[in-house]
Amino acid sequence: MISLEQALSSSSEVVFAPRYRSIEDPDARIQEIRSHLEILLPFLKDKTVINALPVGHGENSQMEEFIATRIGSAPEYVYAPIEPGGSIRYIGVREGDSPKWLLEATKGEVMGIEEAEAAHIDNALSLMVPALIRGVVAQGPPVGYLRDAFSGALESFLVGANADPGSSAYSVYTLVRRSFDEYMRRLTSSLKDAIRENGMKISRARIAVLWTPDEDSARGDELWVFERVRELLTSTFVDVTFVRSDRLLQLDRKDVVLVGTKADEEALSRRKFEGRLIVRALYPRPEIERLH
């Protein structure tokens, strides 16, 4: 059996893909990954380090800095996460070029480390969830509504939800699920303040959550995210209903409408809303427009 030293000394690339167990605390997770790197450090100088681990946003930068500090120079560092099917779609590069064999084998799209992190997670989610709630989980303020908040908090993110609790996929799932719930608490608090400031009582506010049908809804499947939204909103508000964007007559006599996507807002713009508040569920903070 070939030893670790023999394998690493005979190759110009090092593939780094540990499994870590510290899934809740980012600092503990980083520490555990570093413990794996400690074993590899003596062999990393003048090699290409290929990180095949899907990690949280910015963690690759920390790993790269950690390696550079310990071996005295920045490594040729490549982020090439392995997807559930065994393929590599996005390759992140900061120092040097991607190994030629990696590009030829994967046909992966080359970009910066941070962009590849976000693109990889976005792609993993988009393979499994409807277009309505796709989005970059790990990247800052989104272009689309609810992009960060809704994209990861899904039971249908099967790779994470059903994965080994010690796996990186489950870690991503856990973190975005938690961030989604935190976002919903923030949205609920902002909405309560706006309702009170508008002279309404919390118990009497009639709230409509607008949504645009897609392929899944056409088949009768309800998105997990709407179930979670309903659960969190109805724990505070009494009257919460979901209204399809192609059935806007149901908005009559509603006080508040929550808009989750650009498609929803486009539909709403085609009909005058007679209520008092429009909530645009922008991440990380919702925007509330007062109509009256």
C-alpha cells in the first residue's frame, strides 16, 4: 500500500477533501479543517492545492491564507468542489492557473475563488429546487428577492437534508436553514412595527403572500419554503393567506401583500393594490412601502 508521503511526493497536485464534524460553529469547523491541513502542510510547497470540499463563503480564503502563512508562500490554490454526481462545474482560481488536466477533464468554468464558492452552491441548489427560490446562498446582498434567505432553507435540498450530519453538504444546509429562520424573524419584526405605525392592530391585519406558479406548483407540489413562511407568519399574525399572481382578485380587502420575486411584483403592478403595505422581501432586510 502506497504511503501518504509517497503519493504526495510523486504528484504535482494535492486534492484536499476532508469531512468535518463541527457543523454548527464556523470557527470550530475552520479549526477542524486546519487540523487536516496540518497533515498535508509538509507536502504542499510548490504544489497545486485543489480543494474539492464545498465550504461556506469566504472559508477558502481563510484556508489559502492559513496554508501561505505556514509554508511561507502563497500556494497555487484551486477551488474545484465535487458535485453530488461526481462532476466539477465551477473552478475557482486565485494563485496561478488551474491544472490543465483539471480543465480538460471537467470543462469547468474558471472564475475567482469567492465567485466559484457562490456559483457552486447556487448550482447545487438549482438542480433540486424550483427557479423561484434558486439563489446564491453564500454571497452578499442578492440581485433577486429572497435570494439568500429562501434558496437554502429547503427540505428539498436533499443532498444537505439527508446527508451524513458530519458532511459539508449537511453543514451548508444547516447554516442556511438557520439564516433563513433568522431572516424571517427580522421580516416579522419589521412587519409588526410597520402595521402598528400604520394604525392597525396586529391581530386584525390581513396579510397576503403573493407567489407566481411554476412547474412544481402546476403539478400540485407546494414549495417547502411556503410552508415554512406560513408557519412562521401565522405564529404572529392571525390572517395569513397565499395568493397566486394570476388570481389577484383575491387581494381585495387585504391590508398587506408580501412580494417574494420580481415576477410577483410585475404581476402586482398590473393591478392596483388597495391595501396599506407592500412588503418586498429583500435580503438581508425587507423593504416596506406604505400606501396609505
